[in-house]
Amino acid sequence: MNSGLRLFPEEASTQAPATDTLFLILMIVSAAIIILVVTLVITFSLRYRRGTKANRGPLRDIISREFEIGWTAGTCFLALFLFWWSGSADLSTLVPPRDAMEIHVVGKQWMWKTQHANGAREINALHVPVNEPVRLVMTSEDVIHSFYVPDFRIKRDVLPGRYTETWFNATKTGTYHLFCTQFCGTEHSRMIGEIVVMPKDEFSKWLHEQPQSADISKEGAALYASLGCASCHEGKSRVQAPRLAGVYGSAVHLRDGRIFTADDAYIRDAILEPDKHVVAGYEPLMPSFEGLVGDDEILRLTAYIRSLKGKGRAG
Amino acid sequence: MTDITVGQNPPKPAPVDAPAHSYLDTPSLWSWLATTEHKRIAILYAITVTFFFLIGSGAMAVIRLELMTPQADVVSDEAYNRLFTLHGVVMVWFFLIPSIPTIFGNFLIPLMIGAKDLAFPRLNLISWYLNLLGGLFVIYVLISGGVDTGWTFYTPYSTMFANGAVIAAAAGVFFAGFSSIATGINFIATIHMLRTKGMTWFRLPLFVWAMYAVSLVFILATPVLAITLVLISAERYFGLPIFDPANGGDPLLFQHLFWFYSHPAVYIMILPAMGVVSEVITCFARRKVFGYTFMVYALVAIAAISFFVWGHHMFVSGMSPYAGLVFSLLSFVVAVPSAIKVFNWTGTLFRGQITFEAPMLYALGFLGLFTVVGLTGLFLASIPIDVHVHDTYFVIAHFHYIMVGGSLSALYAALHFWWPKITGKMYPESWARFAAIMMFFGFNFTFFPQFILGYLGMPRRYHVYPPEFQALHVISSTGASVLAAAYLLPILYLTWSLFTHRNAPNNPWNATGLEWQTTSPPPPENFTRPPVVNKEPYDYEEDRDPDRPANPQLAGAGS
Amino acid sequence: MSSVSVDDTALPVAEPAVPEAWDTIEEEQEAASFGMWLFLATEMLFFGGLFLCYTVYRFTHADGFLAGARATDVKLGTINTVILLTSSLTMVMAVQGGRLGLRGLVWRCLAATAVLGAAFLAVKGYEWSQDLSRHLFPKAHFAIAECGASMFWALYWVMTGLHGIHLTIGVVIVTRLAWLMRGLTSLKIPDLITIGLYWHFVDTIWIFLYPLLYLSGRAP
């Protein structure tokens, strides 16, 4: 990043051009309207200033009625057109690609903790390969923060007690700003970091060089055993609990008739508030692990559960 | 005022005697503090509003000074955070929201509709004391070190993490809100029930319609803010878990509740300004407003639609994206009535007899700046762009264009336009025109660079920032010093004018409107006889001959 | 204009002092009533925010929320409902008495209204002390473990607290009015209509609060 006077951010992701095109269209529309209004105001101010000999008769009806209706309708159409354009652009980026690389992000006062799927951790930084979709699953340990990378044109708040998601596909190598952009306390303006986009081979090298605290799903397996989950969810136990092989991403039928997708949020609820979504055919017997597992551990357990493949279900 | 020669500016008014009997007589302190007379209450509000304007501006000055450099030079992180919170809280609730309604609404509504006072005069005084009480809480917050949550009080930061006088700040805002509810009730009842004979709804000046629309928003939106403040105070003081995620609470629920009020609140800040601009442009173009009916419906439509767009503050919050699309659509739609108003004001200039007194300069400046606002609103309504610029300087630039470029310009237009009526004195015209032009340029230098800063990614509420943003910040801060001078200058010469002998005639601008048909300043009972109306508003059409003054909107003059 | 009234206390009836803005007392009454309706609209939105919170948490944490709801004291709640509804009856009688010029009826019914309102507050105070002794204040040592129950009880305290504050203000105003009505004040003052509206509103809020706070989660 240079420190000269920049007037426009870099376009470093697949989403940036769409945002910038929309921005450009709006700039053109705005410029046209401003030029129109300013020209009319100046022209009228000069031509009709007191004392000039311009025609000042009453307005013809076509002007006072049809023009009014005309520019009202025109503005309406413009507004709807712009909504359609921007709404489509938004919808097309709502769902991340299926094969996106998953990164877990935890925001806390006043730092960002990121973790790769293989366990590599970073503080206030994130290394990613170029031209690969990256999905961010994020939460906060305390207050609301917001994960913002201007050069990618992405931003999403991170909330305590919940997961939020966003994704990007970086198209240019380089180092880009990461800002926290929801006021979070004293050092809010110092909660900044870097996104480092590297060519794919360099990224693989970098990833393997990271101190691996084991694949987080292996850590999750260890937790699964130590917390005693297997005693109900595996094997033949007196207490019937749903089997978890292949459950991640599948449709779960609940006792009250609703159908949920077993995603990260569902698994988190199942661990912390098991009575909230009881599965059809089972009793609400699972104890809550509220206070016994932290957010980090839930991420590991989720990664482990995700890794359990089963017959006939989405893997 | 009949001797106007074609081609020249109106000559200086002939020396006029002050009226024998005006509302400014009997200046004992008690008669002012216990008054129920609407014009005096307007002056009381003018004093408190100006006081808080100076406090909020002081905070702004320190902020802009600090932002000249990327690192922390002037204040600490904590202090900076408390300064921008103070700036926001004071400017929003103790300056902008009261300003035009409580000063000019209170003063002018009974005059413009031909009444003796508002419907509930004692309630009017109570609302000033409520505002004062809220202000005292804010002064307490200031003295005790401040609060750093931002004017938006987001949870769980404000309820569980912030140190500082959050509850006192919330109480201050609560009472200010209560005050505005009382004002809204008073205005609605007055406009419904106290219009003089012949003043039908569609003969009301657009300023009165704007006050009516704003009062509807006051009474329907502010209570939601009130309960939200009660809830965060209860959570903070009693530890009741309302927005606490650990107990099942939802911080987003706070945001929905907060923005349900705070979006209409920004329209509270602009609707009165629109009313002022309609009065000023029609007077100095000497033409009736283009499309009066559309203007009325646009005001009411803006007030109504404003209640349904709050989610555009929450596109990145984790709210459902489908809800986001609905809010985006409605946010685009709300631009339409505002655009109608801009086109109609421009159309009012067409075939007019335009002169460029200071109020008109401010109003024309408003026209340009408000157009920029409306257009940048379209940027923010479109979700992909908002995702990029939310919580950046782009948003700061947008809302300052509205509030400072829009509302504050209109406030200064109103101040100059009605100064003769309120004080009975004329202000110095050349100084006023100079200040208006200086303000326009200073304003654009301050805030236009911030659009660029925002798109570059500079976040808001940042005390320190990466060095590549510095150049634009320096331009902005320089502009801010010019802007500050441009705002102080009128305060100085207007105060000076009070001590001169340049008394104002009843109708220095030859304007239509009932307030100009009584003395400057008016007597306590406003009119010696209740006026009767038989003409449309802004009936300047007959003044095609600049030598002839406009017909007042009056069958039998009351003065 | 004079007002003829038939009353049993044989006190002279004073002419109402009409503020300058209004030409007749009827206009003043109409204005006061209009103003009070506008104020009640704001109060509806004020409590509406609370009802919104209730609705959201009722659905996002249904089981725990309703478990919390089952812990309220339905007996005391029902007694209070009867008290408050009766007070609305006495208030209606007072307002109607004002229209018919029956001074004795007016001040006695106003006094009864105030007494019933105070009785409500007394029962509520007793109920609160019981709730506190059962550890139903959602802080440390909260009685119910399920997630969501503390949200119910947080809203319970805020809702009943705010309702109580509004009722207290009402009791004070009604008491003062009852006192004034015994004396020389005209029966046609707008205060009677406006306080009547306010009282009925406070009662209506309770009519919403009662099922939300006492009947939730109790259906078989």
C-alpha cells in the first residue's frame, strides 16, 4: 500500500467490481441530476432576477400538472431501477460457493483472532490464497465488532453469542487493511489488521510452516471424548441420543414439527441450549454445556462433527 | 415599503419606530421563566439551543483538530471516544431536533394560523423545562467525565462494558424526548383546532404543514426511543438481562428498537428545514410555490415512509438479508418525495422576480446541498455499496450534508428571515451575505473529502488512522475552521443588531403570510383583531410589477 | 354562559375560567380530550416496544420463557385485575356524573377510584416482595434454570414497574381531583375527561399485561 493521496480503493476481490460498477452508475446518475438542478437554479436565478425583462406570465397547465406528474413518475422509475440493479447485485453474492475455504474469526476487545481449518492461528492477520473463495464464520467474545476489508468491499458485524458469515474471493496478491468498524470501546481504532493474499503455492508453504495445534477437528474429537458426548451419542447407551455421523448440513426433523438445517448455529444451540430444538423421536434429556465450553471449544466440536461422514447424508 | 425602483436592490428601510406594545416588554426574570406565552418560550428555547450548539461545536473543534494527524496528539483514546459521543448526543437531541420546531415553530405557528397562542400554553412551558432537565443531565455527564458509547448506545457495549455515565446520558435524552413529545402534541392540537376563519388546511403555509408532519413523527417515534432508553438503563442499573446474549438476549433487538426511532428522527431534523425553505424561496422569488398540493403530500409521505426504512442502518448487522432487501426498496422509495420537493423549489424560481438577500442565499445553498444528500442516500440504500461504506466516513459525510448543509442552512435562513419579526431589528445585509457564501464553501471543503475518505475505507469513530488518509483529513479540518467562522459570524452581528436603532418595519420583505401582518415584534396577543383569510398562500402572482407590493393573505388587516 | 347543576351538597357552582385561546368551555374540553388522545398514542408506542420484546423472546426461547411465565402468582394477578377493572367502573361513573352535574357522585367515585388504584399498588407491592423472596429477580441465584426464563422475568419487572409508575401518577392526580371536586370547582373542567381517558388507558395496558404475564404457559 502506498501512502500517497489515494482517491479510490483497490479492487482486490471478485465482489469489488460489482460494487464499483454500481457506484459508478450512481455517480453518473447523481452527476446528471446535480448538474441539472444546479444549472436550472443558476439559469433561473440569473434570467429571472428582479429587474430583467424575461417573460413572467402564469405557467401553462401542462407545466404545472403534467411536468409534475412526469418527474414524479420518472423519479419513481429511477428509484425502482436502481433498487433492481443493486438488489440483484446483492442477491448474487449472498451465498458463498460450496467449496469455499473456511476460516473462523473471533473478535474481542481489541484484537482479531483467526483460525484456519487445519488449526493454524493468527492474531490481527489473515493469510489467504489468491483466487480462492474464502468463507468467514465469525463470532465475538464480548461486544459487537465489525470485520471490514475495504479493498474487498466486504463487511459484516460480529456478534456475541451468535455466528455471522461473509465470504470473499481475493483476486490480487498484496496486503490489505482489516478494520474493526463497529465502535467497541477504548481501543476501537487500534483494532486493525492485515489480510495477506498470496499465490497458491506460497500459501500452502506458509500454511504448513504454521505451528499447528493439530487440526481443530482432532482437537474437537478429543473434547468430544473428554466431555462425555460419546456416552450418549455413540454406541449402546441407556439414554437415546441422535447419532451424529453425517448430521452436519443435513435436514433435522424436530419434535414440534419444524425442520432445521444442522449448521454451525444449530450445533451451537444444541450444545448450549439443548431444549431449544429437540429432535423428533427423542426426549429432551441432554444437559446444557453452558459455562462448560467456550466459543473456541464449540468451534472445535463443530469442526469434529462436520468431519463425521455418514451414509446417505450430505458430507 | 412601496418605493422600489426596477433594477436595484430594495433600498435601506426608512427609519421606523419600535411598536408601542410588544411581547418583549416587562423583562423581569420571573416573567420570562414562568411565561406561558409562545413567543417568549421560543426565545427561551433559542437560548438553550444556542448554548448546546456551542458545546457540540466545541467537541467538534477538538475532534477535527485531533484528526489533522494520524496519531493521537491532542487527547487520549478514552477522551476522543467521549468527545464524539458528546458531539453526537448534544447535536442530535439538544440542538438539531429542537432547533427549528421549538424556536420557529413555537414563535410562528400561532402567528401563521391567526391564533393568539398554542393550544396548551402551560404544556409548552413544561416542555421547555423538560428540555432543560435533559440538558442538565447532559451537563452532569460532561462534568463527570463523559460517556463513550457513541450517540447510538449499542448493546452489549453500553449495557455491560462501557464505563461512564451511560444512565445519566440516557436520562438526559429521555427527558429531551419527552419534551419533544409534548411539543408535538401541542402543535398538532393547535393546527387542528386554532386556525383562524378562512384558514383551511390547504391554505396553510408549507412551514405549518412541515411542523404538522414533524409533530406526527415526534409523537409516534420518540416513545420507542424512550422505552429503549428505559430498557438499557434497567439492564445497566438493575442487571436485568434484556439484551444480554448469555441469557438469551438479542443485541439486534436493541438495534431494531433504536433505529425505529432514530431513522424518523433524522426526518425530524429535515422536515422543518424544508418548511423554512418553502417560505424563503417563495418570498424572494416573489412567486407562489410550484405545486403546492404535491409539496404537502410530499411532506406527509416523507414522514410516513420514514417509519419503514430503519433497517437500512442494519444491512451488515447480521439481520436477515431478505429483510434487508425490503428496507433497501423502501429506502429508494423515500427518495422520491424529497426529489419532488427539490424539483418544485427549482420550479418556483421559474419566472420569478428573484433577489438575493441572505435568507435566499442560505435557501439556495440548501437546495444544492440537499440534492447531494438525497443522491448519496441512494448510494446508501443500495446494499452492496452500503456494505462497503457503512460505518465509514461516507456515512458521516452523508448525514452531515443533511444536518449541517441542510438543517443548519435552513436554520440560518430562518434566523435571518424572521429576525426582524422576532426582535424588531434589521441585521446588516452585507455581512449576512458574506457569511452565507463563506458557509457554503467552508461546508463543502469540510465534508466533500469525507465522501472520498469513506469510499477509501476510513472507518468512523476512529481516533488514530493509517497515514494514507491524512491528506483528506487535513483538507476537511481546514474547511471546518472556515465553517466554524461562518457560523460564529452571524451570532456576532445578530447580537450586535439588537443594540442598534435599525428597527424593522412590519413587513420588511413584503412577504405574504399572516405573521407579517402584525407589528415587528408582535404584541403578546399577536393580532389586535382575529384575522380572516380569503386568499391562497404565497399569493405573490399579482406582484408581476415590481413597483407594487404583494397583497397580504388577508381580507381585513389586523395591525 | 351558566351551567345548571343539581347536586346534593348545596355548594355554589363556579364558572369555569376559560383560557384566552378558547371561546367556550366545550372547545376547551374538546381540545383537552384531543391532546390526551395524542398522548395516549405515544403511550401505546411506549408500551408497544415492551410488547415487541416480549413477542420476540417468547418465540426465540419459547420453552424457557414459558417456564418463567408459569412462576407468576396468578391468584394475586387476578385479584389485581378485578380491582383495576372495578376502578375503571368507578371512573366511568365519575365522568358520567360530571356530565349530569352530580357533584356528590363525582367526588365520591373519584375517591373510590383512587382507593382502588392504591389497593392495586398495595397488592402489587406484596406480590413483588413474594417474587423477590422466591428469587425471581433475574440476577444471581435466579430460581429458574432454563434459558429464557430470566428474559421473561426481566420483562416482568420492567413491565409491571412501568405500569405501576403510571398507575401511581394516576392515583395522585385522581386524588387531587377528588379533593378539588368537593369544593368550588366547576364540574365542567376538562381535567375530568382527560384523567378519565388516562385511567382507562392504564387499565387497558393491564388488560394486555395480565394474560401475557399470568396466563402464558398455563394452558393445558
